[in-house]
Amino acid sequence: SSGINAEYGGDQDTNAELVQFKGFGVKLVKESMASEGETTIRTILKNAPYCRARMHRAVNWVKKIGVREQLLMNVEELLKWGNVDHLVNPIVRQQSPVEIYGLDILVLMITIGALPMGLISYGLLGCCKLLYCKMKKLKQQ
């Protein structure tokens, strides 16, 4: 059914904009819920059959077409509008590639993993050196 889409953070703002853009519901910013809530509810109730019909048509359309057609439609929409910035989370856009791909965590994990391996290798090398020296002394006697 149609509805009121309130954004509270994350990608909810983008989702609410898309729902409103597609005609399935109305976007309501949380700061204006108290002042615009009643008007928005009345709008939704008045337009519920229209919103519901659009939503059912979209669902049926997606069920009817395949993945290839959906991809073509998305590419055509991209060419038409010039970008897909409305699909990108604004928080992600502010992150560096290090944060996006988790490279900082990867470096930390490699460091944590490499430190014990280095200590173990150093210890084994020391043991081998000690055994070599002892064997050399035994051979000399």
C-alpha cells in the first residue's frame, strides 16, 4: 500500500525520495512531522487508490520483465538523467577509498597477524642458530 516515508538517517532519505518520485507515497522530513503530519496523512488517504495502483503496476512490471530488461531500463535512466547520485548514500560519498574498501582494517589485521608470525619466525631462527652452534661444537670434540 501507499505510505508516508519518513527519513531518519542512512539511505532512508534516498528511499523516501524514490518512493515519492515513483508516486507510491509521500516523503516527510522528521523535523516537519509535527507541522505537516496531518496534511500529509490526508494527502495519502485522498491519493491512496492512485498510489496503490501505481505500486501494483510497478510490481507486476518487475515480475513480468527479466533482469536484462531491468538493467537496460536502469542504463537508459542513467543516460536520461546523467547520473545516479540519488542512489548513492551521502555518508558513503564523504568517505575515502580507505574507509570504503576497509583498507584501514585490512592493514590493522595484517599488522596484528604479521607481528606474531615475525616473533615466531625470529624465535625459530634463534633456535636453529643455537642448534647449529651446538652441533658444530659436538663435531669439533
